[in-house]
Amino acid sequence: MATNAIDQTRRMLSLVTYLRERPGAHVQDVARAFGITEDELISDLDVLPMCGTSFRGGDLLDIDTDGDRIWWHNPDDVAEPLRLAADEATALLVAARAVATLPGLRESDRDALVRATAKLETAAGESGAASSRLSVTFEAEGGVFADVDRAISERRRLWLRYYSPARDELTEREVDPIRLFAVGHTYMEGWCRLSEARRTFRLDRVAEIRLLDAPAAPPELELRDLSAGLVQPAAEDPEVVIEVGTGGRWVAEYYPHDSAEELPDGGLRITLRTPDPASLRRLALRLGGDGRIVTPPELADSAREAACEALAAYEDAL
């Protein structure tokens, strides 16, 4: 079953209590107890050491694993009663009020958050009163995230107007959402009814979104392991060779590739694979004089034609 962000947060809070009572617990046993895979558990454990009782970075959870057992080295240090400084209380209250206004948040979660915020305001005293003069407004992606999260929890289909950079166009489609995840950007994985296939959508490219009354019914799919990155080319995918100058060396950092050979001028000859070579045409246009597609020749010709058309359009506009 797909896990949404709120469910993951609940699980991680429960995980803290569980591990405190079971020092040296086995990874396999903990994963089984929470009904998740061992990879999902390890992912949670990678996040927990960044959490703690202080916004300043102190008193963090010292939790680690050797792949077999899980150790919490400082449970007593973080068990002291929480004492918030004025700035910490203000930051927490502002964040809580902002989250409570997110569209798509389940009412039970919103009510619980409002009650917790009220208690914190009372305990914070003057700091709580000062925080009421501050507010945070989420940008569009926050609303899209909330709608997707709600659709997953309620198992409802979504309608999207989505920008596809490979085709440089907006498309309308219905999607049965499967899960939310973050790899650099925030993405939704879902079953696209337009293409009748699994697709990944970047939330900041969603121009419009609407929850539908139709139930989401994606086929049973094995969730992909994204630990190696979002794009994981297959050996049978077409090979593309790109040569970049010193100003285009960043391509090797952002695109999975088979090899990156140094060139005499300080550039790189990058060999990569992609199921959709045409999607790299925009990369070639972005590189401009800092790079060129070498092979396949039809892709190189297509990129060259696109550059000439763009230049002609620019000259006509002058």
C-alpha cells in the first residue's frame, strides 16, 4: 500500500517510542512490526537523526544502524521535559498555523493540530501572543501536495493539467495516485489513464489539479527502489553521447551516465542512456555553445534545427 506524508510522520513518531523500549532491535523485526520494507525503515532512520528537541541543532536523536540492528545512543538526553526558547516557540506556532490552513488536510488532523497549537500558545505566554502577528503563505506546490496527499489517503482519482518539458506542452489527464516522494524535487507516482502506464509527475509542473469522485484503482505495481535516483536507465535504452565544455560539466552531476571522459579543453564527453532521447533536445538548447549532441545523428540534427528555429524567431522579433 502507498504511504502518504502524514502517515509516514505518524509512523516515525511511533518509531521513536518503539525504539526507546527496544534497544538493539533487529531491522527485520522492526520493519515487520510497522508493516514496511527494510529499505523504507532505513530511509526513516536516515531522517530521525535530524530530529530532536531543539531547532538550533542540539539534542538530536543519536540513532544509527549497522544494517542488522538499531541503536539509540542518547534516549535519556532527549527525554527531559521540553523547554522552548521564545524564538523556538514562535517558529513552531507560526509553522503550525500555516500547516493548519493547507487545503486537502484531513479534518481529524486539522482539529488535532489546532488543539495542540492552542495548548502551545497557552504554555508559551507572551511568545505565543507575538507569533500571532506573523504568518506564512505556502506557494502553489503546497496546495498541490495537499491535494495529492488527500487523494492518496481517500483513494480518489485526480485530474491534472500538467506541463511536459520534453514536449513543451500542457496536457490534461486523469491519474490514480500511488505515492508521494522527494528526490531533489517532490514527485507523485501514479497510474496515468491517458497513457495507461505508470508515470511520475513533478509537483511544481502541475498547472491545475482537481480531486474527482471516481475511486483510484491503480493496478498492483511493485514500487521502484529510488535510492539510486529517480532516473535509472536500463541497459537496453538508446545511447546518447554529448560533448560539453567547461561551462557544461554540471551535466555529469545531474544526469546518470555510463561514462564521462575528460577532453583536452577541460570539457567532458558524456555517454548516457535514456528511453526518450528526444527529451535531451532541450538540454542541448540549454547548453548552447557549452555543449553539443554527438550521437545519435538524428538527435543532433533535431537539436540543431530547433536551435536555428529559435534563433530565427528571435531575429524576427527584433
